[in-house]
Amino acid sequence: MAKEKITKLLNKDLDELNIFTYKDVDSTNNVARELIISGIKTGLVVADRQTAGRGRTGHSFFSPENSGVYMSYFAPFDTDPSTPETITARAAVACALALESLCGTRFGIKWVNDIYYGPRKIAGILTEGIFSGDGSGYYVLGIGINVSTEGFPEDIKDSAGALSLTGIIPSHEEIIAGIINEFTRLNTVPWLEEYKSRLMYVGEAVSFAENGNTVFATMLGVNDECALLARLDDGTVREIKNGEVSLLRPHR
Ligand code: BTN
């Protein structure tokens, strides 16, 4: 990973961003956490491979060499106007906009923060918070993108999603810099409409988990805090702040 190339592609106001590049790490989110503990406030960690990449809800994130971008951006919460909940949604918009401009095609966002190309997931985001005793806090925004399925086992190669399906394979440095440029730009401009216009499953029958039960509903959209709004069969509307939503009748 060429650190200088990433710096060159970043917007001018990000010239001073600390970038840490690695060949192998367990998880870039763990490395970011260690850097914060060592006193570094803002930075970007990227790795060629993760041996213990993780996703939301306890899933692992398969992170072989050459196939994907694995990156974690970290910063103090108080430098950012977004709430912890909306940082993740803003990052999803940043990923979609950056990848769209590199690949020349449109991507969807599956609530709350998965990026899809057609019916296939190509990127995921895991945001974690780190808080110290004095109340100060940092967020670690971990982003994983399948660029190609090169390092994937044969049995999942054909069904996995990757940017290469668009026919264009940008360099890892272009992807990383593009996403950081968009994420920091969106700090100061409205982005919710961009999120809503890419939101998948609106108006469709979905299910989600609530207190251990599966609830069936029609997905209505999101509110201004990016909480999911869904109408149950009895007409009541639920606001869901976290979890997963699934489509009842998957598209073919
Ligand atoms: C998901 O799909 O549920 C989220 C996946 C997030 C993966 C990225 S890869 C970089 C960072 N390091 C991790 O261990 N996870 C995130």
C-alpha cells in the first residue's frame, strides 16, 4: 500500500492526516484503538490483509490479501457534528459517492450501512466508540470493501459481491482517498437526501428482530437520525435504531 499515493490523492485540507499502513494486522479497528490509547487523536489505518477482520453483530469480515480495502479512520467525537448513530450513515453515503465516481455506476445502501451493487453486498462499515474516564470519546470508523474476489475460496467466489462486477477496478489508494475525501466533505454539508435516495427496500415487505422475536413489516424509510421506520400489519409504525433488516422476498 503506497502511503504517499494516498496522501497525494487526499484533499488539500487533509495534507496533515496521519496515515498508518500495514501488510498484516488482526483488525485495523484494533490498531486504531491502540493508536488512540497511545495518544494519537486522528488518523487513518490501512492494511493489505486482516487475520481477524470483524463486522457488525458478531460476524467476521473475510479479509484476504489483494482482494479488498480494509481501513479505519479515527477522530474525536467532538470534532464532528454527527451523532455516533449518524457517523455510520454518513460514512455509507461517503462510500457510495466515492465508489460511484470511480466506477461510474450507482450503488445502493442497505440500512444502516451496507453498500450494495444490485443484489450483492460489496462493502460494510463497523463504527466503534472509545471512551475515557474524563468523558472524552473517539470513534473508529472501520470500512471493508471487496474490490475483487481473487482471494476468495472457489465455493463463494461466484456468489460474492465485489467492485470488479462493475467492470472497473480502481486502485486501493484511489478508493481509500476518495472515501476519506467524501467523508470529511460531508462533515459540513447536508447528506441525508443522498442517503435516502440510495436506501434499499423502501415500500417492500421486510422482517427484523425485536426482543428475540421476528417482526414482519413494510419498510417506510428513515427519519432524520437515520433510524429505520417500518409499518407493522396492525398499522403501528416502529422506529428501529439498530439491528438488521431483511427482505422477505429476495430479488432474483
Ligand atoms: C459489516 O459488514 O458488518 C461491517 C464490516 C466492516 C469491516 C471493516 S474492514 C476494516 C475494519 N476492521 C475490521 O475488523 N472491521 C472493519
